[in-house]
Amino acid sequence: MHRRFLKECAAELAKQLYMVFRKSLQEERIPSPWKLASVTPIFKKGSHMDPSKYCPFSLTSVRCKIMENLIRDALMKHMVENDFLSDCQHGCVKRGGGGSCTTQ
């Protein structure tokens, strides 16, 4: 499914996606199509004829990325609320008091 379709039909698809995510977590496995990726070479700099001047760029399933984001957000919320992180850890952590990856 294209990401634009998922975004525009989010309200209609939310329950179905929830059921797929829940079943995936209960069975402790990811649907096989979500594991597939389309790899495209991205040119960096230098000679276009030199294969070492290209980096692989992988496009994975949008549904899998959505589930990963939900899990990450829930884990981070749990860790912050239960004070599992040191006050010195603030890079990429959303909480009061400021701090960033740069100041980390």
C-alpha cells in the first residue's frame, strides 16, 4: 500500500491495521511481505562510473514502519515515565528540560 493511501484512509483503515499489528505481536512474527525491501543505489559524489560512489537506499513496508514507530513511542514513554533513563541521557528523548543530540 502506498503511504499516501494509508494517510488519506487512516480513519477507515485504523481498526484493520490494529488487528494486523496485534496479531503480529501475539504470534511474535512479522508478515513476510513486510520484510521485503526495494534497494536503490543513491549517488554520493565523484565519478558516476565508479560503483563505490553509490550507497544502497532501502525502501521498506510503510505498514511495518508504522508498527515500529508505535512500539518505539510506547517503549520510550514507558522508560521516561518509569525513570529508567538517566538525567544525562537526553539525545533523541522527548521530555522536559531541553537537551538534544548535540548537547548529549
